[in-house]
Amino acid sequence: MKDTMEKPRTAVVDVLPLTAAGNGLNLWGHVTPHALADVLGPGYFDACQEANGGGLYRHDRIVCTASAETDSPEHATLVVVDADGGVRVEIFKEAGRGRKTAG
């Protein structure tokens, strides 16, 4: 059986610039009723590639609240890992900076 369900996508107006650093790293905000798994899916941000004053670029960050209309919203900071030919994002994970202790 063919899957006729459209995958969730965001509209350009739903991804808003929070800061434009001018150094190649921009911060965006996105609140959506879609689940985080959908937000991380292929093509979700493609409409935003060349929009909102320049669009999404590699290394940009997106502060996201997914499943926003539920009792259990999902919060994540995303990083744009590719914006050529389509936008691909992943959850941003910062390297730990554990302090060494004397042993």
C-alpha cells in the first residue's frame, strides 16, 4: 500500500531569527505542534533554506520546542549540519568539559 500521508514540514514564518551574529552563526527559534522526531526528519526545514533574511546555513542553531501543544513538550537545541540541496539538522551536543580532580 502506498503511503499517501504528507510528512510534516515547517513553514517559513514558523522559524524566526533570534540573533544574527554576523560571524556565520545565527540563532533561530521554532515552536511547533510536530513531534521532535518529525522536526529531525529529512526535508522538515527545507522551506527555510533561503528565507527569513538569508535562510538557514550550516552551523546555525535552532532553539526548538516540539510537541508544543501537548502536556509533554520536547525541548532541544538543533544544529544545521547541511544546508546544500536541503536542510538537515541534528540535536546539538556540546562536548563535556569535566574538571580534572587531583587523584
